[in-house]
Amino acid sequence: MLSYLESQILQKLVERYNASNVLCSFNELCSGIKTHRTKVREALKQLSKAGLIIDEKPKKHIGTDGKVHSGKKERISITPEGHGVYIAQLTHNLPQQLKSLRAEIKLIKSVIQRPEYQTKYKQNLENAKKQIEINRAEFLKACEEKGLTLEQGITNLISYAQDHLKTSDEIALSLRN
């Protein structure tokens, strides 16, 4: 059974999950939620397990302080349109962290437009877009075959993943069966 918060997160995902965009950016998902970020991230993890989010782990990134940091705890999620969305590790102070996160997202978006980053990310972005197109097509087909609306399919997928914590392969298999 989903908690109230998880239901709200799911609703936000459903609202933004459509034919042209399968990924809600993390700061939009978190906006206005005054609680620890782990439950928010857990909802994203379920989509990631289903192959609907592609993660790239950069070795370095530019922090809000303008300095270069290692990227061991950060990741960039890729939308189908190829936009990188920077996701920082959040701590307990969520309101302040969200303010910082929004600033970092703006900064990283400008950073990845620089020429030295373009070569590195161009192929990754193309591969991510292709993979998400495949995942989306398979997901929509599975929903159609089961007589489910897209919203029902997403709800079932998230609920199944949260209940069973299966691997992405097992989730994909369950959708086909």
C-alpha cells in the first residue's frame, strides 16, 4: 500500500509521463515536499529498475562553489529529448537542499553545453534516447495488450516494483506475461 507521500509522488509521475516525456526532473518532483528525500528517490528508483531512466555517472562536476568535485555520489538522468538533469545527493535539510539543488541543476545544464563536454555526452545522450524510445514502445505495447491505460500501467508497475523489489528484467517479464 502506498503512503500518502508516495501516492503524491506517483501522481506527479503519472501527470508528467506521456508520449513525449517519460522523466520528471528531480527538482520538480521534490518541489514543495517537506520530508526526507529517500522516499522521493525510491519512487525514481522503481522507474529506473524498469529501465525508464538512464543514468550516467560523471567522474567530475562543477559545484555551486565553482570548484570541480568528484562525481561518485552524483548522477545525470537523461530525458528522451536528451536533456541532462543533475541529481545531487540530498541530506536531511530538504528545503535548503532543494534550493541548492535547483541552483546546481541550472549550473550543470550550462556546464554540459561547453565544447569540452559535448563530445563526451553526445553519444551517451543519443544512446539514452534510443534506449528510452525502445523501453517506452515496449511499455506502451504491454499496457495495450493488457487492456490498461498508460496511467494504470504505471501504477501497476510502481506498485509491483515496490511490493516485490524485482530486477528490471523481472519487471519487464511480468509486463509481458
